[in-house]
Amino acid sequence: MGTVSRRYGATDGFVMMPDGTTHYIFGFVDITGVPEHMIFESRGRAQLPAPLLEAYEGDDVYLTLTNLGMPGRPDLDDAHTIHWHGFPNQIPLWDGVPEVSLSVPVGRDFVYYYRPRDPGTYMYHCHFEPVEHIQMGMVGPLVVRPLIEKAPGYAGRKFAYNDPATEFDREYLIFLTEMDSRAHHLVANVQEFDWTEYRPNYWLLNGRAYPDTVKPAGAAELPAQPYSALVSVRTGERVLLRFVNLGYQQHTVQILGIPLRVVGEDARRLLGVHGEDLSRRRNTLYLAPGQTADAIFTAPEPGVYPLYSTNFHRNTNDGSSFGGMVTEVRVSPRRARPERSRARPVGRRRWSHGDNRPVGERRVPQHP
Amino acid sequence: MATIDLWVKDGYLSTPDGNSIYFWGFSASPDGRAQVPGPHLVVRQGEQVTVNLMNTLPLEPVSIVFPGQWPVSVDGRLARPQYDQAGNLVSFADHAPPDRGVISYTFTPERPGTFLYESGTHPHKQVPMGLYGALVVRPADYDPGDPAHKTAYGFGTDTEFDREYLLITGEIDPELNNAVGEGRPYPVPRFRPRYWTLNGRCAPDTMLPDRVPHLPHQPYGSMVMGQPGEKILIRLAGAGVDNHPVHPHGNHVRVVGADGRLLRGGTDLSGRRFTVLVGAGQTWDLVFSWTGLGFTPENPIPTVLPNRRNLGVGDAGWTMWSGSPYLGQKGDIPVGVVSFNEFGEYYFMLHAHEEHKITNWGEFPGGMMSMVAIYPSLSPAVGTLP
């Protein structure tokens, strides 16, 4: 098995909404491989959501958290942690709950470790004063890939789980959060927010509100929101959508015209105890905060298929329509193209076809 | 045959931030205090149950409904909705009139499982005011002395457990409760919860034992305790008016029952989740087990534990950490930090993942949050229901 080593900095930054407003956030920034004397250049450059963390089942994952401090709130000396949400049998030391283990003060490092055994879609987030730090943006996606992709006969193909029935051609992340801009404004201005008054006015897919959701990954005008939520596929392709809800509201989403086959929930393949396929066909996906779902569809004929929250109040930006949790599935015609080589080395192809992350973010898991 | 007497009374709840909130609750004796939730009722499948309700509220009728039980009879006939003289619905079932009225319900639970019992009289007000509780129905073949028959749903249903806990979710808007206490109306459109509860308590009180003297109206704790590898049955019941996603750290839960129904229909439909959405009025039976990653002082962790002076331990002045990565070991805790760790046990948070619900009126930590504690060894008397 391989080793995945990452280093994330915890700091602050700003996100932009399509109505021209800017909002203060806390968050993570990938500083893997950055020389020690240069890490502080990443202060104030948090991204929303946090960088995608991906590993293979059985990998040794070492995630170093470095608390870079908050240049926008120099008075605030909060510690941070990483909680990998959903990893079974974790021990408290690496579970990231400061009340029952450790937290990382400003200027310090700590290494979190786990060897994932179950493929699927997870999430990670800071658990220090979580009501504030999660809403402020310290949330990220976590994907564990199945070992079947390394098995003879399957190498070079992509699967959600260790099950040939979960094969796919492209995958996209749909990461659901909300933002109450009053809370962000008060935190930026060293004021208290009463969290029981939480009432969001922006609803986000991959950290962006529509129409920014359909802008390309790495769009220059959205420096802190590098992940697109546009789903671009070709007719006939099998598409895996990895849904994560890390907001504080329950969300229902659907794709107009495309039913979904839910093959996994909370990083577990939906199988009966005797291996029966318990996949569900759904027009809508209903996710509570802290849940994930893996859904596969086969792209229909070319066209534009809206993907949106069916809680329609959430298709707005601070009250204006359209906005919020809306994006598009754009299906283009089939293209005659050479068969992909089945002999491609494993570990070379991550998110290569159908990637809603910017090119510079496409990292390859390290398998020495 | 089981006979249960419940008195409806009022009282004041305590919250960890020092608030005192008027509420209505059930009491198990004429001299006892009102409590929230009402007494945990544990009965047996197939055995007739009679619940006698005595209502001491001066102005309000009160009834109890038993969702999932049918038929429920009153005076030898089916319980039926009650209307006032103008024909307006007052109660979903026969009620006890105000000021010492009495009513008696009889039913025979057909199926094992976890159920709610709650007021059926103006429940928009009476249930958030605290008139709710949970009913556990043991399978007919239940035998706590035989592991194969110590089950949630009966022999051969793969629902064996070593310990069990009952957690009931709720939420409180103190302004509305106190308005009722002052004889004013209960304005539902202004309902905005400031407290979210497990077994009527807010964190950190949720982690205290049952029946602590300073919480006379909130007798039940919510600390889930067990040993590595044990099957811990967590019965979750959603008694309030909102839905709550409950996330246990440490492991997935195996969801074995919903609304008092074994998840099996032709095939095994149980599944594993890391977050369970408890809808208002729903119940879920979950089996939690934690086995760990195998690290011991002889098989040490693969990371270096830095000097504790370089890390945050007990930022709030207290910690539940042992100071060691290993189960059953204790390590150094910085001077000035109070440790609530007893002998190297592990703690995993169990909480609502709508994170504003783990505050007490906006202040973390609080609300709908508790811990799962894994001890190196634990008395078998811990984690039992009556």
C-alpha cells in the first residue's frame, strides 16, 4: 500500500458571491511541499471548500495540520483540528475533538494519521468550536478509492466501491453548504453572533453560488473558490456524483430529467447482508448535515440538465433569483475517440476526465 | 400485565448556562417531581399494559398517544379524538380533564421495538412543553441472562446487544415555555429554539450520571458507555418538533430498526451510517461497536506525539483526554487543566451535526451533544434499562 502525505495550513481568507459581495472565511490551504520559510505566504489564502483529500483503501495517510493564524483577525488565537468525519474505529488522538484530545495552536504542527479501510465519500472539518469554525468554512471533501482499481482485469478503470456495478467514467463532487453572511460579518469585526439565530442567505455548491457554480475550475475571479460545480459529460458516459452535506440544514437536490441510482451512503455500498444490491433509484436526494451519498447516472442525450435544490428558497443569493444551489449538467454528444488504454499505470489518472477542480489542483496520490 | 401510573405536573428545568425554564412533565408517583422526558417505560411484547394518567394541570386537559400501538382502548372501546363544544379538535385521544382529571389507556404491544409516548392534546404546545417519553417493548423471548436472547427484536434477528441506552431528542424555546408559565399564549410563529436536548438535558449536563441531585426534573443522563468490541444498542427517539442529524464519532452505527420495525423484509435491510437523521416522531435502533486500530504501547502509533507544551490541551480549562494515545493508559496533562478522564478511557463525541444545535443559546459547547465512552473495563451494570 502507498503513503499519502499532505500538509494543510489553517488560516482565513475571503470568498466572493455573484452579487458582488465579499465574505470573510476561515479555512484550509494546501501547503504540501512548500518550503518551511515560505509557508506564511499562504496566510489569508484559505479556500472554500478545503482541498480535496484522496487516498486508496489501505494507504497510510499522514495529514499535517499547521495553524498559520488569521491575518484578518490578529486578535484571534484559536486553535484548530482535523476531524475526518466517518472514519471507523479512529482513536481520539487523531479524531480532532479538542475536548477529548489535542488541538493545534497558532504556529504549531500536528500529524493526523489514518489507514482507510472502506472506500467511499467522506468529509473532514475542524472540530474546534465547531459551530463557528465549520460555518466559517473549515470544511473539505475526502475520497477513499477502492482497491478493485488495482486488481488484475480492473486496472485503469474507475469504481466507487469494490463492486463492478459501481463502475463509472467521470466523477464530480457536489459539496453542499450554506452561509449566513451576518455571522461572517460579525466574526470579521470581532463581534459575537448568537448561533441560535442562524438563518443563511447564501446556499453553496462546492463553495460557490449560482451562476458562479458553472464557471470553470480555477476561474481567476474566484481565487478562494477553485472548484467548479459544472458537470460536463458525454452521452452514454456513466457519471458518479459524490454528494456531501456539511451545512447546518437538510438539503434536497435533483437533476431535472436525470434520475439517479444511489449506490452508497455514508461511505458504505448499499448492499444487503447476503450481498443483495440495495441501490435505490431516486429523482431527489435528501441529505442531512454530516451525510454523504454516491449516485451514478448514465448521461442521456445531449442537452443542459439543471441540478438544483428543490427547497427553492435556496436557489437565491440574498433573496435574488436565480442563485444559490443551482448548477448544470451539460451533456455533449458522443465523440469517436480512441479506446483508453487499459494498461495505464494506476495512480496516474485521478480525476482526469470530468474534473471540477482546477488543473493546478490535480494532484496524484503518492505511491512510492 | 403491567400497570403504569403517570401524573402530569409542572416544574422548572435547569440549563447549564444557568437558565431556569418552566415546563410540564410526567411523574411516576403522586409525590414525585415532574420530569422530562417522562419515565422510560419498559414493557414486554404480548403483555397487556394499562397506563393511568392523572392530570394536575389546573386549566389544560392532557392525553397520551402511543404511536405504533394499536388498538389503544379506553373504557373497553377504541380511544378516539376529542372535540370541544364548537367541534374544534382538542385531543387525538381521550383526555384527562384539567384539575385532577383521570383517564386510563390499555393496549397490548404486538411488536418489540422503541416507541414514543407523548401528549395528544394540543401537541404543538404540550409536547415542546415536555409531555413526552419513550416506551421500550422487549421481545417476548427476551432474556438478559442469555446473550442469544438479549436482543432488541428477538432471537435470530441479529440484534443482540451487550448494553443499551435510550436517547430522546428535543428542543426548547424558553420564551414560549415561560409565556405558558405566566398564563400567556404559546405563539408558534415565534418558536425559535435556544436549547436542544438529549433526554431533557443540554451538554455538558448530558454527560452527568442519571439522577444527579441538582437536576431533579431531568433524571436521565446520555453518556453512552461500553468496552471495545461490545454491541451497544442506542435507541434514538425524536420527541420534539424538529429533525436532527445525529453523528456518532468513532464508528458507523448499524441501523437495525426504524419506528419499532426490524429492518428486514425478505432480506436484511439493515445498513451502516455515520449520521442518522432522527425525524420528529421517528425512532431508530442503532448498534454501535468500537474495536480500535490495534495500537498499544507494544505496537505504538506511527506518528510522533509532540511536546504537550506545543499543543492545545483543555483550551476551556478542562479536558476528557487521558494524555495518552493508548486505551487504559494515562499521560501528562498540563498543569492547570482539569482532567475528567478516569482511567484512560476514550471519548467519542455524539452530537447533532446541525452545529448550532450543540450550543446553549449560541454558546458552544452545549445542546444536543454527549459522548460515547469506551472503557478498558466496565461493570456489566452500566448501560441497562429497567
